Amino acid sequence: MAAELLLNCMKLIYRYSSKRRRIETMAEKKRVKRVLTLLGSPRKKGNSASLASAATRGAESAGAEVETVYLNGLKISACQGCGSCRKAGRPGCVQDDDMQVLYPKIAAADGFIIASPVYWFTMSAQTKLFMDRWYMFGADGYRALGGKRAAVVMSYGDEDPFMSGCVNALRSFQDAFRFVGIELAGFVYGTGDKPGDLAEDARLQVKAEDLGRRLIEGDPE
């Protein structure tokens, strides 16, 4: 109960702190039609991937076109903190890796479903490498990705979202989305000790599918 109350407080804080940014991007906001689902687990059929599949079904049922990307199969280098993406006349990130393929997909998408397991008390390394490279999207202020929406689904082995580190990851997502001007549609998370556990959790599957629909329709959580 205490964990749920604290997580609800996190959601309220996020909504309040990002209120002005949502107002700034409201004119740009449009119905989510194209969704990019990003799997941050090394397991294509693991627990976080199962929640992502449910959220994807929800998005598709609401009329969205969804493309799924498996991050573990890509070459994504660590952000070097060089600042090249912040320079005048910048071409974007100077690193020549698979993020150069993903950047146009990110720009073209209206919404995102990001899935990650909790590894070592936060998001997976695959997800963190990917999210670090979003730094360049903040270079032009909060309008670079303004009006886009995102949903996050996560799995963890511990029974508690705080002890597991899931909350650490969720807060990182909140801050990153606020930085680039993305509105958080919500998140779904759950515990699964073995691969396949969450595929059998009917309650979480329904919640994830509903999150996918809300991502498209823009309904508040």
C-alpha cells in the first residue's frame, strides 16, 4: 500500500512539474498514429517484452501503426558527452552507429512504448544506452519532441518496486521525457521471477493493454 501511494505521488509531481511544458507544446500535439515500441531486454520473449506486446496490442486496437525495435541486437555506443550535438549548425550526434537509423524513427513517431527489465536497481544497460543518446533532442529546448507521448512498462524480480530499483528507473524516464518535452501517458510494472511469469498475469496484461490504448487516445491515467 505504501509503495502504491508513493508511486502515485511520483505521478502527481511529474504532472505538476511538466504542466507548463505541456501547455507550450499543446499546439503541436496531435493524435498518436505512429508508435515505436522499444524492447530493452536481452530476452525477446521475457517479462518486459510480454508487457510491451500487450501495450502494443492496445495501441493497435486504438488504430495506431506500431513498429517494434529490439535494442539488444543493435550497436548503440555510449554518449561521449562531447557536446557536438549542441553546437550551432550541428548535424546531430556525430557517432556513427545504429542510433543513426533510430533517430529518424524517433522523429517520425508520435508515441513510444519503452520496455525494460530492472537490472542492478535501474533500467537495463541496453535501455540506458539508448536513452542517454536522446540528449541531442534537448538541444533546441523542449520542442524537439514536443507533443509526442510515451508509455513505459517494466518488470523486476523483487516483490517491491522500491527495493528492486524499479522506481529509480521510472523516475529517470520521467526526467528524461520532461527534458525533451514528451508527455508520459503512464507506466505499468510488475514482478516476475522467471521468464513468462508476466504473460500469465491477467491483471497486468489488461493494464498494459489499456496503457497502450491510452497512449493513443490521450486519456489521463
